[in-house]
Amino acid sequence: MDSVIELNDVVAVLGQFPALAGANLQVSQGEIVLLQGPNGAGKTSILRVCAGLLPIERGSGRVLGIDLVAQRDEVRSRVGLLGHSNGLYLDLTVEQNVRFWASMVNATEEEIVRAMSLMRIDGRLSSVKTARLSAGQRRRCALASLIVRRAEIWLLDEPHAGLDAQGRDELDSVLRNAVSAGATIVLASHEMERASALATRVVTVDGGGVQ
């Protein structure tokens, strides 16, 4: 399999704090890689570096062949990051949020309808302002917005957070289908039993490095 993520001795800094201290990671196309480790280990920082949001201070990295040091802005249109924040516009309705992200990639009407249906935010929920949604419903909306973007790499930070049991099962199905369609997934999760069953490989992150 072709490598779609390559991090080599990556150092990244948050404020004055070294969030990553020489991290090395290689991910092949089609993998579902689980990042495990304690809070503050560097899992979220790895996801943000791969998304082109956190600059590399030292070392090197490539995502989808794009140099994360010289061209990190170019990565953002090809990957999808779902962090602790859902990245939604609270003054827009559910459907308006999904359509906003769909417009970024010229998604078809069929793709929009499918994404909303998969995450069960169609029907009456589609016209509800996001500010009025429950935590689980907001997570569903954020996931639908990610699905419709056709991201080649999905970077997920605690993706099951806020979802009920049915929603978690549905998300797992969506992730497996995304990989079958050619996507690659890197996720950080504390729900080890569920995430380990989903992952094709587990990587331990600790002290800003990959073990």
C-alpha cells in the first residue's frame, strides 16, 4: 500500500510547550490507525499536524505527497478533521451547515441527501438551528459535514463522543464504508474496546512521541 502520511522526527510547539517531541508515524492508504495514550500525550497534536493546522518546527512530514513544512495549507482541502469542537455554525440550520461544507467541494444533491440520511439528521431535524441541538445531534451534523466533503484522509479526535449506542454503531459502519471507498482514517479515542475493534493498527503515543 502507498504511504499517505509520513512524519519523521516531528517537533511541534503549542505556545512554549513541545506538543510533539520527535514523533515518527507512517500510515498506508486504506488503514484505520488508532492513536492511544494518556491525555496530553500528543494524539491531538499529531492529528492537527496531519491536517496542516499545527506547524512543524523541526523534522519533516508529508500527507498525500504534500510537504507539511512548505505547503501545509494545501493539505486542508484534501483531509477532514473532526476535533472536540464540531466546527459548526450555530446560527445555521442542520441542513445549511451540511450544504455549506458541501459547497466547498461541489458535492451533488445526492451526496448531501445521503450524508444527512446516514447520520439521521434529515427529516424534521434538517431545519433546526444547530444551537438548539443536543450534543449527540451536533456530533451527527459534524460527521455528515465531514462525509459530504469527500476527504481522502479522516482525522478523528474522539469521534464517538456524544453519540448514543446506535449512533456509535452507525458511525463505525460509516467509517468502514469510507475505507472501502478508498479513504484512510486516523483516530484518537479513549474508548479502547470499540476503537480497537474498528482499527487495523494501534499506535501508542506518549510524551509527544510515538512508541
